Amino acid sequence: MNAKELVLDFYKNDLILNKSEVKEFLHPDVIIEWNSSKGFVQMKYDDVLNLCDELSRSYIRSKMQITHTIAEDNKVFIRYSHFVKTIENPREDMLLGHFFVIWEIKDNKLYRGFQMSQFS
């Protein structure tokens, strides 16, 4: 699997809600540097898995609407909007936010992520 295919597989629907599936994609030394409208966060392997747990407690469905992907060597840029369905309102897609991420791939795993987001 090439770098672009790996990243696109990671962002398939509902994967982020399943910690055991997410583990398959993460390099043990993964670091995500995330700049959001709420500030800067640096996340490591366990932080990402904890986020998966939090999301799975709040949402029953997760859908990424990908608009752009660009790949060069071991780096992939992806731009997407993240929609979720809440437990309280399972019939309505709610826009969680708009994201773009530059991923560096190492050993066929997500190794370094540089992410920016604007929450809805």
C-alpha cells in the first residue's frame, strides 16, 4: 500500500471510532501537532487512542468528506470536513469541523501529523 492509500484508508468512515482499528495505522512513535481554533495540542500514540475512546462515547457515526489529497514520496496532504451523528440525534449529520493534515509516513504507518482545524 502506498502512502496516499494508507492515509485514505485511515480516513474511511467510522474508523476513528474504533480504537483497535486506529492502532493498526499508527506508528508507535506517532506525534500529531494540532493547531485548532482553540489552541495548540501535541498528541502522542496514547493521546490519539484516548481521543478515539472519547469520540466513540459521544458519536455513533463518523464520516469524512475528503476534498483534496496530494502525495509526494512519504508525505500526504489531506483536506476534509468531519461529520458526526450524535447519540441524541442519530438521524442528523452534524459538521464537527474542517481539517487539513500533512502526514509523514514511516514503516507504512502514520508517523508525524501536522494538523490545522476550524471547528464548526
